[in-house]
Amino acid sequence: MPSLDFSLPHWAYWAGLIIFPLIAMTLANRPRSLERRRYGLGLSYFILVTGGMLGLHRLYLRNLWGLAFIPVFLVILFANAQGQDARTVVSDADNTVRLAESVLERETGRVESARAELPAMERALDEALAEDPESFAVRRAERNIERAQTRIEEGVARIEEAETALETSRPAALRAAGDLAYWGTVARWAFYVLLVAMAIDAVQMNRLVKQANAKLPAHEEMSGAEIALKRLEESERKEDADYVSTGWTGILDRISLNAGEFVAYWAVIAVFVYYFEVVSRYVFGSPTNWAHESMYLMFGMQYLIAGAYAMLTEDHVRVDIFYAPLSRRRKAWVDLFTSIFFFIFAFTLLFTSWRFALDANAVATGNSLVSEWARGDVGFLEMLGNWTSQQWTDPNIRWGEISFNEWEVPLWPMKWVMVIGGLLLVLQGVSKLAQDIRAISRGE
């Protein structure tokens, strides 16, 4: 199989987090009919690109030929699995061969050296025995002979083991290499078959969509369950809008509502990214070095931005045993009291995130003025007074914190998202506080 060496550009990652939710929000908020359903050409192409290897585009158009894609895709997975096993056998056999050849080279030299030295040792023993059979020279010569003989015996045993390993490993390596080449060819041709089929479908997609729409009854209506689901979605959307208050606080509520809807579509991005990771890893044998990191960074930012939305719609965790039965005015008094603790947390999050963000932009090999000012070590005027043009022109200064893995994505945008999340939370708290004061003053 060909490898898929693709690393997501940093600009594409951040642009995707902005552009995709805007498009999704626009499409989701379009007026739609609850009774008429038609297949769209744009959605068909989208499914072809994302799930065409499984024939999902044809299944979406109710074309059973999409089932023919699945066995070919399974062949690719099976061939890659077999190829991975063969690659492991080849690697293990190659290591065994290299180790055995090293043992042969080392032990052969040792055995030959010991055999060459043995006659001289025996003559030294005979001479020592002739002079004095009880002397130290005799014992030393005997020990030398014994060591040489042991070295020869152990070396011969290791050589025999190495030769046996070579006899078994070399054929195994050749067989595994053949299996690896075979399964690689099977996977490659199966992949080419899918590519050709997807290319053919891409050319005739317009005709396939027209055929699918032509099969629909002239006045096809959605099923009762589908209509109920659509109406439930609309009612839920209206319920979210009902949380928006009137007056100037409604502006803040609307900001929180739109921010929550914006980041909600990031979860859809995660589906496509992890789908790409699975295909890249198990079909092309090329796992990515960016998919996991990009997604956990995204979910962290989603959590921060969605905090204000959760507060607006009251989706956060709360013990309602005593709170729920209270009247609106008494709830307002309780919320007014607990807002003290909320604002301690919210302002701490905001100012801490502000320092984190400034530090992230000031991370460099020579620039620390912004970071020192953010931590309060120097004043604002002192920071401006120490500013020089070198901090803008020195190539050794790196502006912005980056991750420590191979992808090296800039982290400072995420730190500024923390600031935005903290600010949204504070603004939503201000809106809630104003509404509670309004409810108390009106005696609701």
C-alpha cells in the first residue's frame, strides 16, 4: 500500500475551527420543509469524499451497489493485517540473522585463537612438571589449559546454535518477505479498485442523484417519527432561544447562545479527523502525529467557550432539592448570594488566562518584557521604555508558545481562547446578576 504522509498545516487547523462552524450554522438555520425530502448533490459528494471507500455515498442514495465497496475495503484491512504480521516476522528473522552472524564472527575468532594457544600451554605444563610437579607454575598452566578448553567448548556450542538459527531464520525471512510483498500487492490493487470506483461515481454523481430523486414518490412525505424528530429539534432550538432575556441583558445572552452553538459543531470535526486517523493508520499504514493532539486541544477550547452557554441554558450541574421549589423571586435572592462565589471563580479564570495568554505570546529565547509585565514584575511604562527594535528583528526570538511534539502547533491561540471563555463567562454572570436584581425589584 502507498503511504499517506500528510500533516495538517497549522493555518488549516485554526481556519477549519472558524470556517466549518460558520458554514454549519448557516446550513442548520436554513428554513426547511418537513414534508418534502430530496437527495442533494453537494451532500452526495461530501459523503463520497469522507466515506466513499465504504460505498456510503451509494447507500445514501439507496443504491445497493454500495454494498460492493465493503468487501473490497475489508480485503484492504485483512491484507494490511497480514502484511503487518509478515513485516514483524521479517524484522524478527532479520534480527536473529544479524545476531547469529555476529556470534559466528566473534566465537569463530575466539575458538581459533584458543586452539592456536593450546599447544603452547601444554608445552608450558610439560616443562613445569619436569622442573617441579608441586610448583605454582604447574597449577597456573593447568588453569590456563582448562580455561582454553572451556572457551573452545562454549564457543563451539554457540557456533552450532548460531548456525542452526541461520538455517531456520534465513528461509523464514525469505518466506515472510514474499508474504509481505504479496499482501502489499493485494492491498494496493484493492485500493486502486476502490479509487477507480470512486472516480467513476464522482463523474456520474449527478446522474445518480437524479435517479435517486426520480425514485421518490411525487409527494413523498416523511414518516411520522422523522417529522416528530424534526419538530423536536425545532422545539429544542426555540427552548434555547427562550433563555434569552429582554433588554440589554438579551445582547449578552445572545452572544453566549451563539458561542455555544458555534463550538458545538466542533464535535463534528472530531468525527472526520478520527475517521481520517483510522483510515490513515489501518488502510495506508501511516498513523498521524497530529490527529490526537489537535482534537484534545479543540475539546479543551470547546469546554471553555461553552461555559457561558451552559450557564445561560442552566445545563450545568446543580443540586435542585431545595432550589427547584422556590419562587422566581426567592431563586433570585439565592442566585444573588451565590454569585459572589461565581464571580470569584470567573474573574480568577479571566485574569489567570490573561496572564497565560500574554506569557504564551512572550515565550521566546530573548524576549520576556511582555511576560514580565503580565506577571506584574515590571510596570506598563517600564515595559514600553525597555522596548527595542531588536525584539522585532532578532531571528533568535520566537514569538508564541508551541507544542513539544513533532507537529509543533502554536499554543498561543488556545491561550487566548481561554481569555475569551473567561470573558464570556463573566459577561453571562453580569447578565444573570442583572436579571436577578430585576426579578427582585419587580417582585416576580
